[in-house]
Amino acid sequence: MAKRISHSLLDPFLMPPIKGMYKHLRIPDSFPPEGIIAIGHALAILGAVGFAFSTTRWWGGILVAIGVAGNHIADCLDGTHARTTGQCRNGGELLDHFADPLSFSYWLFGIAIGVANPTMGMAAIICLYATAVLTNIKAKMVDEFTLASFGPTEFKTLLSVVGLVLSVMTLRGKTGSATTLLFWFFAILLTVGIIQLIIGLYQAVVEVNQKEATDKAEWDIRKADQS
């Protein structure tokens, strides 16, 4: 497993209290950490549904905050539970990293529905998966998984805050203003994401080129009847 390094601005403040929640939750030792991943995934879907209704229903923004924040808490505690109960498995690690970009894509899709702009939604999801692929390939090549200063924790916190703001606006009947706010938030988010992807791609190419090339083998092409 690649070394994991986080430059997150919020993790030093949020991670200790979240980790401290673990002992109070009294999760049975027999409960698999993959179950926590599944719960977090379900909460991510809840958040996406919230975004879809966040510009027309006051409770949409509440669902956003519950779903996104709950997803992050589950994402922080699944590894803690696995290590505490001796259930660390490669399969669980794989599922965790598989579910993360899916969760983000749900939220982006939900926002696209909320602002009735599927084109921006498709662009945002493509940008998201390009960034995820780049991050994972780079981690494999340099044996280091790095999170930027504005990473998942910051992004989820921002989404939760936006959800609460939208809830207040729609509760006051300002649905038009809520739609405008979410649209421009999405537009800025997409623009920053594309710029960050371009810069990240350039920096990744420079960094991996400093490492000795490891992919020097030809493909081992086998016939169907070969094992």
C-alpha cells in the first residue's frame, strides 16, 4: 500500500473529534468495516437526493448536510474500525477507494439536477474521474498517496455548508436566489476543478519522470486455452 500523506487544512481540527466518536458508537467487533463503507455510500446517495431538491424544498439542504457529513464520518471511521478489530483487508481498502469517487459523482449529479444543467454535470463528473484516475496512477508510480490542502475534507465541508445555506434560503421562499447561488457555486467549482486538473497533470508528469521507469516489460499475450 502506498504511503499516505495529507496536507489537508481541516483534517488536524476535524479528525481528532471524529476519531473520538468511535468509542462512543459502540460498533460491534464482529461488524465488518465494509458495512461502514456501505452505510457511508448510502448517506452519499441521500446527499445527492438532497441536492436535487435543494433549490425547491427546504429539507433538501438538510439532507445534503446530513448525507455529506455522514459520508465523511463513515469514511473516517471505517479504517479505524478495521484496525481496532483486526479486520484490515485488501478488499476493504479497494472498496473504500472505489466508493469515494462514486460518492462525489452522486453529489455533482444531484447539483446538476438542482440547477437543471446536465451539461455542467457531465463535465464535472468527467473532471472528477480524470482527477481520481490521475491521483491513483501517480500514487502507484511514486508509492505515495497525497491529498492536497483543499482535499476531500474541505470539499465535503463546503458542500455541507452550501446545503445548509440553501435550506435557509428555500425556507424563506427564495427559491430563485437559491438556484442562482447553486448554479454559480457549481460553475466556480467546475472551473477550479478543471484548472486544478491541468496543473495537477503537469506536476504529476514532472514528478513521475524523476523516478526510474518501471514499465519496461512487453505484454504477455496468451491464447484462450492457456492458463
